[in-house]
Amino acid sequence: MTAGFAVDDVGFSYRNRPVLQGVNLTVEPGHFYGILGPNGCGKSTFLDLLMGHQQPHAGRLRYNERDMAAFSRRELAREMALVPQNFHVNFPFTAADVVAMGRYPHMPRFSAPSAEDLELVDRVMVLTGTDGFRDRYLTEMSGGERQRVVFARALAQETPVLLLDEATSNLDINHSLTLLDIVRDRVRKEGRTVVAVFQDMNMAAAFCDRLIWMKDGAVIDAGDTDAVLTAENIYTVFGVEAHVSYDSFSRARKVSFKR
């Protein structure tokens, strides 16, 4: 399963305000990437470009060696799924209805979900622990419950690429670990590609095999987690002193801070 991006000197602005500038990056398939950087540095905008929600104002962005602008919306929906930080719905959809929406890109137009689609929805809901409220309306759920349902919808979409925009920020630690474990398992066993925005460096270190550091709309550094998760990069990007070490309990690098 191949699903990679080539980002060549990409820039993007909202009106006259530059958000991304001179971004050069290769996102190789079969890896779990974490994006780290301050608020407002362009992380979410970068995901929007990868999703095809926005088009670069400068440079070139390709997916599997094809310009992103050449893809139709339906084609992109078969290739990549997004779990946003916030998901708003004003209609009385049940949790099962929302998870089933992940199958729409794979269904013939104006068709109902097939038995295979519904079976996949059931499996994903059991896997994510959302089957217990499958018949509840999203409008009656807590923020964390809604987020788990949206995560399940993205998994049901069965795409080569999964993009996570602070997707676990509304979840408790148990559910965060469960869902990220599922995602990492798909990367390792099925060769899927994940690009995730994190605020928690230790969570990123625990799950991502590669990191992307961003600041002021530019990529400061990128590479294997063990190589680029350094005190120097943390100070450059965030301006805080940190100590980075290997933690045998979590079997991952750990960041400690002082003020």
C-alpha cells in the first residue's frame, strides 16, 4: 500500500497573511508522522493542503506522484481520511449513522450501504469501543464520545492515508492510547500512512516513528523520531529548555521541562 506526498517549496496565505512559506518535505508511505509546533505555526493548514481542502498558492504538492489539484473530491475521499480536532453536527444522526458515512466514498452513488459495508462498520465500532452507544444521537453525546465516533468513521473509510488534527485532544488517556494503538497497528501491519498533529511531545514520541518540526509557517527539521526529538529543536521551536532521554517503562523517548 503506497501513499506518499511530495511537498516542493509550498506556500499558502489567507488573504495577505502568509501561513506557510517554502515548505519542502517528503512524506513516505508506511510511516507514522507527528507534527509538532507552536499554536498558529501552520500545522492545521498543512493538513488541509494534504487533504486537498486547500490548494497551494506557491510551489507544488503531489500525492503518489500526481498533482493534488488533479484529484476529484471522491478520489481523495477514497485515498485519505481526516479526524479533525472539533466536529460539529446539528442533525440527529446516530453514532452508527456517522460511522457508516465513512463508507460513502466507496459506494455507488445513491446506493445504500451493502451488507459488507455494515459489517465493517460494526467491526470498527467494536474495535473503537463505540458500539455501546451506536443508537445514540451525536447531539446527545459528550465531546469525548463524539470524537471517538468521528475517529471510528475515519477508520471505517479504509483509506491508505489517515490525517489526525489533534484528534485525541478531547479524549482521556485511556481512549487516546487505545485509538492511537489501533492507528499504529495499521501502519505497521498494513503499510498505511499517518500524519498527526500533536501538542503532547511525549505522546508523539510514544507513537510516531518520524517527526516534523514547524515554526512560523516553515519546516524547521524532520526525520526519525530518535534523531530529531532533541533539546535543541525544542528550544528552537518553543523557546523552552528541555531534557530528552529514553524511558524504559514507555519504551520511548521522554521529554522533561523546566522553567
